[in-house]
Amino acid sequence: MGELKKIFKEIGYTEEEMNEIINEYGIKKLKPETLLENVKRNYSFFLSIGYSKEDVIKMTKTLPPIYGLSIDNIKQKIEDMEKLGYSKEDVIEMTKGFSSIYNYSIDNIKQKIEDMEKLGYSKEDVIKMTKTLPSIYGLSIDNMEQKIEDMEKLGYSKEDVIKMTKTLPAIYSYSIENMKQKIEDIEKLGYNREDVIKMTKALPSI
């Protein structure tokens, strides 16, 4: 355990962060010597394919089971994502901010793409949107359908929402309460509801 602590410290983790990682359910089952080997191996591998030291620390703090993955598992996930239409660089960039992708099965990712196509997006739309907002893969399709319904109640059509989210996928991460409040705040500036709907359809980033 002493050498394990030394490696974690050398990489840049605090003792508290190290304890959180080694006590995570999926990691706790590993023998100290196995975890030590995994940390050395995976840390070096991530650096070799384009992640920074800070990226690896952030990813593994968010998703400790990354240290339970084999190099083959990691390589396979990247290859599978490339087959879906992403570049290796895309996958690296996406997982920097949303490391959970390494924890999702490729079948679940494929299913999410199919489900979004049923909502009205093309596969190309989904690839582009998830490159901008990888956490879409963490949303259930029910959550996405509910957001569309909620926005329809605000005055948008389903087609409007699909078009707006192609441009600004982050809409799926906004609460409907905050969106209602933004509409009310703009109305207080002197616009009517129809004006706000029209403006935000043209420029969703408002």
C-alpha cells in the first residue's frame, strides 16, 4: 500500500482523492498489487494517446473504475466509437469532460443513437451533438422526450426543438424552470411571448 500511495502522490492526487478512488466499489475488489500495476499502466497509456496529466486525474476522480479497465478494453472502446463516426481525437476530447463513456457498453451507445434518430435527428446530427455535449449519452430517452414536451408547452413545435438542439444541444441540460424564467425575464424587457419564441428559434443560445 505504501508504494501505491507513493504513485498516487507522484501523479498528483491528494490523499483524500486517493482514498476515494481505492475505496470505490469497483476498485475495492482489486488487490493492492493489481491496482498498483493498473494505475501505472493506464496512467501511462492515457498520456501516450493524448490526455494530459490533469485530464487523467480529473477522469479517474470522476470515474475510478477507469483504473479497473484493461488497455484492450480502452482501445476497443475508442475503435468502436470510431466505427460509429467519431475520430480518435473526438473520443479523447469527449471523455475528458464525460469519462463515463468508458463505462457504457457500445450497444447502449448505439441504442441511444437509434433512439435519437427516432426523435427526428440524423446519425450525423447525433454525432455532432454528442461531440459538443457528450453527457447526452448519460440522459435517458425519456428525459429527452420530456424536455421536448415541456418546450412544446412553452410554445415551440417538436420540429423547432429538434432544430434548436441541433445547434445548441446544451438545451437538453437546462432545466425547464430556468428556460421559463428566461422567457419571463425577456418579456419584462418589453418583448411578448411570440417575440421570445421567434428570437430563440433563430438564436437558441439566447
